[in-house]
Amino acid sequence: MSILPMPALEVAAGAVSGVPSAWTVPLFIPSLPAFDVYQQRLQQVSASGTFTNFGPMLRAFEMALAEGLGVSPTRVVGVSSATAGLTCALLAVAERGGHCIMPAWTHSATPSAARRAGLEPWFLDVDLETWQLDPTDVEERISLSEAARVAAVVLVSPFGARIDVPEWEAFADRTGVPVLVDAAAGFDTWQDSRLTSVVSFHATKGFGIGEGGAVLAPDDSTGLRIRMATSLGMDSNRVAVVDGMNAKLDEFRSAIGLAALDTWQDVRAAILERSRAYFVALHRSGLSFRRPYGLEDVANSTYPIALSGPHAVDMIEALAQRGVHARRWWGDGCHRVPVFVSCPCEGVPVTDALAARVIGLPLYATVPLAAIEYVVSCLEEIGREYEHR
Ligand SMILES: Cc1ncc(COP(=O)(O)O)c(C=O)c1O
């Protein structure tokens, strides 16, 4: 998701072409802390003369994240983006040259990270209830496939939804294949496990700092290997001994991260209140829709919904005419993204169905509750128009 195409940076009551007294509802407004909340820390960075390379602000940010998760700080690695973090995690845990199983229903960042880590993405379908990979299906594919050597499985937590950790830990134990979680939007559901997981701190996430992310490793030694990978694979003598890239999180953004942790509980409460407002309004509306399992009471940065009625493209256009900005988050699915069409994929009907139906509605800490009522009333109106065509 991008914040670029949004002209209005506030939700304002006003006339939208053809729709009197309507709202203009942007897709997203970032909830980064106000400048005065992090100003002092930025001054500290400036005065210290240490701007990057595992400085004190990054260490403090990682410690605070680790404390929140109840894990050793060695296991938490701040990174310059979730994409870079996933790449480094794959470099650290997966053997080069194999396939990387992942859902077709994801952001291009997931296969892009696999490619950067020397792996060939292999797209599988997702389950209709969870919108995630199904461990039984993945295990069957691995056992039946003679052609592919599977070096890793990357699960994707769709829009921050919870994943079934015990089931996937058991999968990893049984198959011996490393399992990583692309939980880019999952800061609110991030938890300790024996899987390697990656979250994004992009400005458009519920917990945002601008650009950034973090990896949670299953143990200290994996954490150290991932950290090395974020610094060109260099050891303490500054000699590159393993594959890596530059994926370090700098001191300024770590400072903003510390400030964002200070304000997170307020942001989270505001997002959850708005997510519940969608839930109530949608259930009252009588609209026919689907949401993935494990996403209620999660503070994330869009309200994804699969609606019956018009195709997602037409739905978004009809919403835009009413001043509501929505988005097809993952387009037609990664198996149809030009740069990944050559990757193995044996048909993904659920992904195709979701791609045709799922739209992300505006959800952020400052979207007014009345705007949410308005969005749902627009969906109802569009649904009625569709039925009477
Ligand atoms: C599933 C998924 N993975 C990775 C990313 C990329 O995150 P980042 O922008 O921090 O690299 C996104 C971005 O929204 C995403 O949705």
C-alpha cells in the first residue's frame, strides 16, 4: 500500500461529485508519533555522532521489542524493511538454490525476498477460511514433488491475521524444512515461537516508523546469523564470511521506533475501536461478506473484506465515486505479477477468487467512526445498485 496517491490528508465532510454531503475518506493516514515525542531522541543521535552500524538507539529499540515479546534481545534484529529482513532471514536459514514455498496470495515483497536470497518462489494456494497456506496441503506437495528441493516455506499472515503456531512448529519438526513467517502487517499479533518471523514498520502499517522492520529469530544463534546477514555477512573482523546485504536499521529510525512504542497502546486502542465499528456496521448491514479467520481484534492498517457483488476493481471504482478510497491489496495474486509468472504454480483457485473479491477498506487511528458508517452505507448502496442492474 502506498500513501502517495492520496490527495487529502484528513477526513473531511464535503461534497463529492454527484454525491451531496458525503465524506472523503482516504485509504490511510499514518499514525507515526508527533515530532515532539521523538525530537529529543533525534538530538541525542545527532550529538552522539553514531548514525548507524548497530548503535545504542538500535540496541535500545531491539531491547524494548524483546521485552515486549518476552524473549532474549539477541533474537530480535531491527532491519531497514520487512523485505530486507525476510531476505536476510532466508539467507541465514535456507540452503541456496532450492524452492521457497509461499502463498500466491501475498505482496510481491515475499517472492522478491526469496529471489534475492537465491531461492525460486513456488506458489501454492491458500485456504478459503484463513487466507493462509494449509500445512497439510504443503506437506503433501513436498512429499509428492520429486522435481523440487524445498529449502524453506514462507507463511504469510494475511493483513496481520494470527497463524496457527503449534501446527506450523509441528510441521517444521516433521519435515525438517525451515518455516518463516512474513508477518509484515502483524506487529499486533507478533509472538514468540520456534519459527522465524518478520514484521514491517513501514509508515503504512499500524505500527509505523517510516521504513523499517524487525526479525524475531527462534534462538540466539539464528539471531546472530541473521544480524550478520544484515551487515553484508561480516564477522567481528569485518570480513564477509556468509552471504548478506546491507539491511541495518539506522539510529534515527530506531529513535522514532522507541517513540512509536511509547504511543503504540493509544494508537492500538483507537484502531481496535474502529475495527469493531466496521464489525458492528457490517453485521447490521445484511451485506454478504467474508473475512479471514484470526483477524478480529487485531490492530492493523486496513479492513480487508471479500464482498459478494461487483468485481473488486468495479467495487473500488464505485467507492471512489463516493469519495471512499479502497484498494486491492495484493492485486491478482503474485502468480500473475509479470516478474513472477515464470515461477512454479499449479493453479490457485482460492487465490484467484480472493483476488477478484477482496478489497482493503480505510482503517487507521484517526478515521472518524461516522466515516466508517458512511463507508458501509456506500457498500450497501453499491450492492443494491448491482442487484438491480
Ligand atoms: C505480506 C507483505 N510482506 C512484505 C511487505 C513489505 O514490507 P516492507 O515495506 O517493510 O518491506 C508487505 C508490505 O505491505 C506485505 O504486505
